[in-house]
Amino acid sequence: METPKKRTPYVIKTTAAFAALMMFFLFLLPPAEAAVLRRGSRGETVKQVQQRLKNWGYYKGAVDGIFGAQTEEAVRFFQRRNKLAVDGIVGPKTYAALGIQPASGTGSGSSSYQKDIELLARMIAAEGRGEPYLGQVAIGAVIMNRIKSPSFPNTLSGVLFQKGAFTAVDDGQFQSTSIPDSCRRAAIEAYNGSDPTNGCLFYYAPAKATSKWMLAKPIFLRIGNHVFCK
């Protein structure tokens, strides 16, 4: 877990003064259009936030455009130092204190992210609602790994609805299953990059699987009732 590095009094005073100055421009920002950034958000605006926090000594992680736990902790530290509400969320006041013009509500912090989490959580629920939490995260990780693999579609919906890829889509469970809270949390964790499978692209339940091709794959990991393969 990332630990924010120590800053000299000069840096802290300078950044605090700059933040106070930028608060003046808060009223120039469109109040309803800014995309709120929180854990799970992605995109260029997240990169801007990370870079600004890194330049000022609040953030030591990668400037990768992924709002994960390290970025959230850095935002909290910045908010605490600048007497803002400490919630780890980049809203209008934190944007202003950082001196960053927020993207419109169509960005990474908007409904597109929520839709992705809903889809991923629904598939995790349909495929692994009876599995331990780590197994649910692992199912989500396999899906996210497929998006990054050249052997699969490069979008979440493309992976989820690829013909024959998931039994839960074919038998209707994906559409009809309710989503437990654990599956939502697992979806967020997997979406943010957590991968207990270390890059696996396949999983199946040995008690139910009938595909000779799948059963022939070397097993990399077992969690609950599923095995995971690369």
C-alpha cells in the first residue's frame, strides 16, 4: 500500500497557498457538468489529478489514469492538508484546489463507469454468487484480463456477450439474477485491477464442465468450486 512521502514545509506552504488561490475560481466552474472522480474512475482527467498530486508530493504511484486505492489516499491527504472535506472524491472544490478544469459528465467518473460495474457485477453474480469473495473477484479479473488479451473482444460488453463465452448468458441467468453486495464490491475491485488469478483467461466448475477442450487446459489455481486456467 502506498505511503505518501514527506514534504518540506516550503512545499506544503506553497501548495496550500496555491490551493487557496484556486478556490477563488470554484465559482467559475459549471456546477452540474463536472464529472466527479472516485475510486474506479479512469481517463485523462484522472491522470491530470495524479500528476498534480505527484508534482506536489502527495502521490508516489504511477500516473496511469486509474483511480485506485493509492490515488484515493493521496486525494484524502491533499484534502486534509487544504482543509477540504476528506472523502477521497474529486468533486468541484477539490478540482478547484488542484487547479484542474474538470471534464464534462461524460468522462470516466460518469454513468459509463457505473454501467460497466453493473454489467461486471451482474456476470459475477450469475456465474459465482455462491463462491467465496476471492473467487468472485477472480471471475471479474478473468473478464478484465480478456479485455486486455488480443484473443478476445476489447470491450467489456464484447467479452460478456461473445457467443458461447458464458453459460449464464446462454441460459438466461445473467438477465434474471439479482446482484448481492459482495458481487458489486468484487466487480469494483476487479475493475480497478485486482487479479488473484495472475492473468488467467479461463475458469470453469469441474463438477459441471463438459468441454474436452476446456478440461484439457492446465489448472493454474483453484478457488471455491472453480478452477482457473491461462
